[in-house]
Amino acid sequence: MSSNETKYYLRPTGYVPQSVGRSLKQKNCSFEVNGNFFTSIEVIKRLNKKIIKESFNFSEFLKKIIKKNIHIDLLYKNLQKKNNFLKNNLSSPKKKYLIFGILNVTPDSFSDGGENLDLENALKTADEMIKMGADFIDIGGESTRPGAKKVDISDEAIRVLPLIQRLNYKKIKISLDTRNSSTMEFGLLSGVNMINDVSGLTYDKNSIRIIKKYGVPVILMHMPGNPKTMMKKNKYNNVVLDVYDYLEKQINFCELNGIKRHNIIIDPGIGFGKDYHQNIELINNLSIFHTLNCSIMLGVSRKRFISSISDEKNPKMRLGGTISATLNALMQGIRIHRVHDVKQVNQAVKVFEKLNS
């Protein structure tokens, strides 16, 4: 897109329970996005720094807007496309969401640093998460909290590989949280099922080759700079649209390098190079990312923005805020959640899904 060209975005709004949504859909008063129903849509136009937003109920959008603009029509068609990553990884046909249990084998992660350095303790934690409803165990050997220092690649590998091998033996699905291509390859050879890269494959130029070589799904997260510098680089014209554009660019980069779109998961990176207000803005506009036609992961678990609202300094005491933000995301159609408190979040999501079926 050139600097003087208008770019369009669509954000589904007006979430309704499925039974209501199905009834309204017959009257062209609602539309479906990955099993969720919405009754209205926001059209966003951006030209340089000028942003114009207009909201329409769905029937009005169909009559007045979609047929007049090819760019909007293409975005709406993206909302209608099916992405099979979620479907292919659900444990049963009735389940509609995935939970990634966070397991950091690091001494300095912001919430659970040092708790799982012992291999046997880490295995016990992983087993408990699976019993409580985790679909994947997301293993990280390098802290990416704000200000964290870079870890030597050999140290990262030594931390994660024994745990990966033991979990693979138990046939537990594993996501490896790393930005280093050599750690990715060692992990994939040891049984890792997918890669979670906080740098969105920008940190290590060889990472894209590894993802293509092994044909595994990859989570692309947005983070400006690196963990040490990201909070100094949180300058945006519009945080929601800038994060969207970045993720769109990385999706295109992956596709040009042979990665299938159904193997790409996107993560807006809550807390990574965003201040309190920027995090809130992103969380309240998550449904805009559906037009990228990728599965969306959200990581709000125990994050600092919860403390900014509730004045809770202890990360482990932020469960209520985690659940509240998760339910907000569910109402925007977000079906993949990366959390520390698997049992409680899983219960909250189950009840939400039942009440909104």
C-alpha cells in the first residue's frame, strides 16, 4: 500500500449468543465468524495518520457498503473463510477452543520464574495442566518479560530439551516458545508440535527455513524491538491498526516462503511493547484480526495491565482479571488462550460456551 492510498479494515461487533445469531442470520441481520455471531460491523478507513470509523448494522452493511467497495468486499470474504487449524487440533467435535498451558523453565519469568527448573517438578506441572484441560503445553526456556536479558542459545536448549523429550514420550502436545532457529530445530527433532515465536520470525533469519522444513504451525506474535527494548519502542500511530499491519506483513512473508495460512496463528502480543492504554485498546478491538484469516491466540494471563486496573502487585493473584479479559475475548471470537491457571480458565470458558450456545 502506498502512503497516499486509503487502507480499509473491518471489525465485527455486536456479539450475540449462537441461538440468537442463527435466528438473525436467516433474516440477514447477523453474520458468522468461526462459529461466533455478530450483528454489526465497523468499517475503518486509514489514510496516513487520518482514521475514519463508521459503524453499521449488518443488514445496512450488506445493502449500502459491501457492494460499493472491492477492498471491503474482499475483507468480508476473508471473514467467511474457514481456517482449519482449530478444528484439526480440538480433542473432540464438541469442543470449540484451545488452551495452551504456560510452562517456563526459566529462573526469571515474571510469574513462575524458578518454579519449574527441576525436571521432575516441571513434568508434574505439565501433567496437572493436561488433566485440567490444557491442549498444548507451551514450553519456554528464555524469559521475554519487559527488560529481560538475552539467554545464551545453548542454555536455552539445555533447559527445554529434556522436558520436551519426556513430554513427547507421554504423547503430550508441545508448543515451543523460542525465537532461535537452532532451538526450534532441536525441539522439533525431539517432538515439538508447533513453534511460538515472540518476534514473529523477525529475530532469526533462519527461523522461516526451519518452519518450512518441518511443516509445523507457527505462532507469530507482535513485539517491537526485543524484550530489553520493547517498552521504549511502543510508539504507534494507532496501536490496533499498526499491530494489524505488522501481522499482515508477517503472514504474507510466511506465505511467500511456502508456509500455508492454516498453519499460521497470530498473537497481538498483549504486554509486549504496549503500555496500559495500548493493551486495553487492543483487547477491546481483537475481532478486527479475523479478516487476516488466521487463528488468533491471546495471552493475557496475569499480565501487568490487570494490576493497573485492580492494584494487584502479585501476578499469581490476578486470576480474576485474567478470566475477565478472556471472557471479553471470547465475545470477540477468540478461541485460543495461553494461560497459567489452566483449571480455572478452562472452567470459565466451558461455562461461557454453554451459556452462549
